[in-house]
Amino acid sequence: MNIDQLTIIKAQGGLKKKEFSSLELVEGYLKNIKKKNPQLNAFITLCEKKALLEAKKADKLISQGVKKSLLGIPMAFKDNFLTKGIKTTAASRVLQNYIPVYDATVVDKLKKAGVIILGKTNMDAWAHGSSGEASDFEVTRNPYDRNKVPGGSSSGSATAVASGMTLAATGTDTGGSIRQPASFCNVVGLKPTYGRVSRYGIIAMASSLDAIGHLTKTVADSALLLGIMAGQDKFDATTSPSPVGDYLKNIKKSVKNIKIGVPKEYFREGLEQNVKSKIKAALKEFEKLGVKVEEVSLPHTEYALAVYYIIQPAEVSSNLARYDGIRYGLGRKMFAGEAKRRIMLGTFTLSSGYWEAYYLKAMKARTLIKEDFDKVFKKVDALITPVSPTLPFKIGEKTADPLKMYLSDIYTVTANLAGIPGISIPAGFVNNLPVGMQILGPHFSEDLLFRLAYHYEQKTEFYKKNTNLIN
Amino acid sequence: MEFKVFIGLEIHIELKTKAKMFCHCGTDYFGHKPNTHVCPVCLGLPGALPVPNKKAIELTIMVGQALNCRINSFSKFDRKNYFYPDLPKGYQISQYDLPFCKNGKFLDVDITRAHLEEDTAKLAHLKLNGKEVSLIDFNRSGIPLLEIVTEPDIKNSKQAKEFLKKLTQTVRYLDVSDCDMEKGSMRLEVNISLGKDKLPDYKVELKNLNSFRFVEKAIDYEIKRQKEILEKGEKPTQETRGWDEKRQRTFSQRIKEEAQDYRYFPEPDIPPIRLNEKEIGEIKKSLPELPEEKKRRFTKAYCLSDYNASLLTENMKMANFFEGTASLAGEKGIEVKKIANILINRKVNINKISPEKFIRNILKEKTKPQIKGKDLNKIIKKVLENNQKVVKEIKKGKEGAIEFLVGQVMREAKGQVNPNQARKTLREKIKSA
């Protein structure tokens, strides 16, 4: 068993063929965590005892012939997913001792499928951030260069998957929080369509933008997990009744003659040249696969970040109001700088006298951004863009300038505003640092995104090129 | 100086649904221990999400239709953000610019809107182990709450009381709430101000009015109080006042110069609600016959006086009982008018008798041998002899005491006497004695 090359699908096979037990698998990951986590700080909470116990139980069930799709598979959960009986902090001091009384719907689904919880991963507190530096429990480091950020807010999840501390990890994506760290850490990050995966039991950031997804080594693993996590939930009124596809089964279907649009607005000033050239190279690969590539336009793209930074803090300011010190032990004094900034911004833009100028206008612009996508998807099947305008940046490089930090989300916020799905997949390396590529599609087109991503991944196999990882 | 009075009402009514507004918790919490009807949703725990209760929406629309409101085919929930310990999320889910019902008219009062929201938890301030503490009971948190807002069309306390009585009656007819003010399932706020001709730029909000009588008294007091201030050339303070029943006056509770900023925005956790004409029509069809209609029908169909018809339609139960007996009465040749009189005058407990039994009793009464003539005189003589003191008092002018003697006669005769006959004979005998 070579843990660093293992994927969920390979592990499933190994367990099935009795090449290794779930206990060996869990022990292997715990060993990796012990070795690597002190330097990378990807976990806030480890569930060692419970995980070993669950692994033994899983082995027993396997020996009894019980069939569950993820029986005995270890996973990590971002620390804003409520896990019954396991401390859940959202990486904020406000919740530093909070132990939930219930499981998030997605946690429940994965547990029922047989998943073993290794631990809870680090993140920017309340999911506010693009670098992992806003965690109240110290920064997570990029496994490809410890002086660089892993991206955020799903910083711990990306680092943990990339460095072999878990097979997969969950994430939340409100403006790019799954896709951007995935691209910084050479892993696959999926932000599903809004309403595809239940938000129940996940600490809300901005409710109209939050998407629940996951980070994996491969596209196939991503497809497998979505099949389990997706679906309508009676506890989340915004989940869609549209049927969940068999994503894994369709993944190998040819992508020949599929039309891909390249939005010109995503390749302008601000995009680092070396990132741009990786995306251009990727487009060439797609053309070799028989995919048709054409330039398209999404004219309202330039307003997306401004719109996002009005709507998102507005919802944040309301969603964080419940942490008032009455019920969760620690009060508002414990909020750190970024949360305070967003609470104040949001409170301001919702105030009477400003509401029309900011919030209402932003909602109108949001509609225009949505319409941009509706129009473009009449012409092309999917879009390809960069995920981040830059390579992973130095720890501390942008913390003094929030606006600079906010620009990290410039290519990812549009999908959240429009509610469409996006996947970030490895597209190569520049100076030994990973570069990711984003594929966007119409609502509920995850099936197509997986197919495109899978064919590209099969040709490039960047996920295997993790030799630069620290040991 | 003459002033015009402007009174608007805000009425909160807890809806009688099985489950709470946004979760599956039960609503039958009254009399139960604190925090026994709770879940992550109504406790506002991290990650919990609201899922609207369809039944509550239907009931709201029923009330809206009964108040002749326009029903919005597109409405939504909004967040009303404010801090208070009884509000676990830091915001209340309510409706802002697209309520389910708007622009109605009930009696002669314009209804601004009727919208749906969630109730808050309940605070208890008490001393525990020598320490002053505030405890929170979340059983009430998330109970569906209907808010009805009127235009400031009401002119005096009498009109306000009449409106509230009729409104309560209608809501109870619809069976959407028991409107029990003692249990808190109905809460009232009165906005009142006085102006020369048009609505002035201040208003006084009266709160914590626990009965219609208090509403009436508080309005009368306020009209007097505000008038005195205005006559001095001053302007009453914009504030919230309560009613002090002991001292029979209103008192200042909280001064609010400007409206609080609730930072409303659309509730992102609940998609907007679309209702098509058919759905709205279905709900309308499910409305029962309402009190006014029923009253009109009773006066016509049963030839009842307006007064008797109102009494018999006071609540649905009485109306149904009356109609049940009326149809039986027809078969048995009893006059419906007579049934109505008996129901009204004898204060029959309709919860303890079926219409069938009620009719049988009337038939029995009709055929019962009545004591008359000599036999009656004998009884009366005996009663007068035994109650000479009372007779003296009656002679002195205490006319009412005669009823006591009538009662004695009835008792002696085991009820087989016509009380009118007994009264008449008693009067004659006392006079001639």
C-alpha cells in the first residue's frame, strides 16, 4: 500500500481484494498526519481513537460481506461541517469549544456510506479568506512550499489531500473556497451547482452563495463522492429535486465535439503570464481530445467581485449574529479582524439609506451576471478559465491589504453568484508550484464537467506528479 | 379644540398548526416544561436551516381572504435583523415588501397587510440561588405568527373593540387560532395619535394590552392625555406606553425617536413562494361561511331578529348546534323561533347535550302536566307563609325579591309550573294580602 499514490477508488479496490484492511488504511493516514501535520497544520482536531475503533468495525463488516460504497474509507471534514460529538470550530475562537449535537446532512450521508472521520481540517475562520491565514488556529502551509499559502478558505482540506494525510476532504465554496486551494495544492476541487448538495448542518457563511463540495486527488473520486453527497434534503429548502446522476458511470464518455468557451474577460490584466500560458496549454490538450474551443464574452464579469463583496458580507453580518455570547460560551469579542470587517461592511450596506445604493444594486448586477452565463451556455457547453490570477503566494504577502486578498477570488466568485457548478483541476506546475484550471458549466451540468476533467486528467496525470511534496 | 383621532392596530396571532413554522417541533407546548419542544432549527444552532410550513402559509392566506385582502401570487420571506436574547438567530424570519396578503378591508377599516413570521422565545426573569437571572424558554421559538396591520382608520375605543371582537370571531370561525390572550396566542398593539385634520408626525404605541377591555380603557385614556398636551400647544412624545390597570392610566415604557433599522433583506435560505390562481382559488373555496354571512342567512332563513341571529352565530359551535336543532325542530313541528329563544335565554350548555336530546327535552316539557288553578294556589299560599320576611320587603318596594319566591314555587312544584304564571299569581296575592 503506497499511501501517497492512493485514491478512494484504488482504496476501495484494495479493501475489496483484501490487499489491506481499513485499520491499516486508517493507521497509515494517522501516521502520515503525525509526521506531516506539525509542519503543515492542516488539522484542528484529530479523531484518532474513534477512527481506529471505526476502522476495526468496518473490517468486521467487510469480513461479514456488508456492502457499502465507502465502507472503511477515511476522510477529513472541513471544520465548518457539524459533526455530532466532535468539536466544530469554523476555525474561530468564538466556537473553540463547541461540540455539535447533530451531524450535517452530508456528514450523515457519508457516515452511512461507511466513511471514517479522521479529523477536522483547518480553514480561514468562518470561511472568510483566500489563504488560510485568517484561521484563529494558525496558518496552514502549502505542502509544495511551506512558505506559501495553500489557498483558502478550505486550506486544511486542500493541504491534507495533497500531502497524503487523507484520501479526500470536504469543503465549502462561497466565492472560490474549494477551487482556489485545490488549484494551489494540485488537487481536484468541486463546487457543485447551488442546491445540488444540502447545506444543512454546515456553518453558514453567505447563504445564497455557499456551495458544499469536496477536494480529492482525482476526478473519478470527486464524481464518486458527489453521487453520495448530492440530492434533495427536506432540511434544506434550497436543495433541488432534480435527480442525482451516476457521475462515475458516465465519466469515460467521449468529449469529442463538445464546445468549450474561453471567456476573454478572464484573461486580461491581472492574470500572471505563467498561469495564463498553462491554461493556454491545457486548451491545446482539449483540442487534441476533439473538443471545440472558441472565445466568448461574459460582459458583466468586471462587476462580479464588487457585487460579491456587497452580497456576501451582507449575508455574513446576519449569519454571524447568532454568536452573541448567550449560547456558545464565547462572545463577540472573540471575533477576529476579518469577521469583524465583514460584519461591519454587511451591516453598513444593509442599513437604511444605503440599502438601495449597495445591496439592491448588487442584486440587480447579480442578475445580469447570471444572464451572461445563460446566454453563453446557449453557444457553448462549458467554459474554461484560470482559477486564480496568481501562483500560490507567500504567507503574509497579502494580509495587510484586504483588497489585494479579495482579488484572489476574481475568477471564482462568478460561479457562486450565478449558482453554476465549477471544478478546479491540476493544470501543471510553474517553478514547482501547482497551477489549477477551472471548468464551468450550466446548472446541474456536473456530469459534463467530470467528463471533460477526467479526459484531460487521463492525458496529463498531474496528480501523480507530487514529487515536490515535503516528506 | 377639536382633534381627529387616528388609531391603527397591529395584531399578532399564533396559528394553530401541528408543527412550528420552520421545523418539525410540535406547537402544543402550553403547560409543558421549558425547552422540551426544541430542535437545532428553532434553537438557531449553527448550520440549522428553516423549511417553511405549508399549512401555516395556507392558514395565513385563509385569514387574508376573510379580510378581503389581495393575495400575492409571488411572495417571499425576509430577515428582520435585531438583537434580543429571545431571538436565537439574531434575526426574525418575517415578510417585508411582499407579504402573502395586502390591501384588504374588514368592517370599515382598511387592512394594510397580513403576513407570516416566527414567534420568539420567552424570557423569564427570576431570582435563582440569590442571583437575579434571565432564563430563556425556546418552546415558543418558531411558532407561526400571523401579523395583521390596519391603516389608522379607527376613530375611537368603541370602534377598536368592535373591530377586534369581530376579527377574533372570524379567525376562530376559520379555526386557524384560538386567539387566547391569556395564553398569549393573540397579542395587540395600538398606534394612536391625534391631529387637526391629517395624520400627525408622531405616534404613540400602546403595548402589553392583555384584554379588549384594557384596549378600550387605554385608548380612552390616551385620547384624553394627548389632547391635553396638544391643547397646551405641545406635541406628545413618540414612545411606547403600557397600561397600568391598578392606576387606570398608561405609562411610558420606551422612547423611540426614530424607527429602528432592521436591515431587512430577502431570506436566502427560503426560495420565494409562488402561488397560482388555482391554488389561491382552492384555499378560498375551503373557507367556511363567515359570521356576517351566516348571520344574514339566519335572519332570512329562520326569521330571526338581528340580535338573536348575532347571538346564535357568535361562534361556529353554537351556530352549528342551532342549525342541527332547527332541522330536527321542523320534523317535530316545533317552531324554530322557540328553539332560538330557549338557546339564548336558558344559556344551554351545548357541549353537554346533543341536538337530538335537546329537542326531546323540549317535547317532554311540552307534554309535561302543568300544575295550575287550585293546586298552584295551594303551593303559593304555602310559600308566602314560609317567607313572610321576603313578602314584607317586596311590599316596601324591593321588587326583585319576587324572583326568590318564584324559585321557591318552582321547587315545590318540581318545575311543573309555568314561571310566568307563578310570578303573576304571586304578585296578585302579595298585593291583595
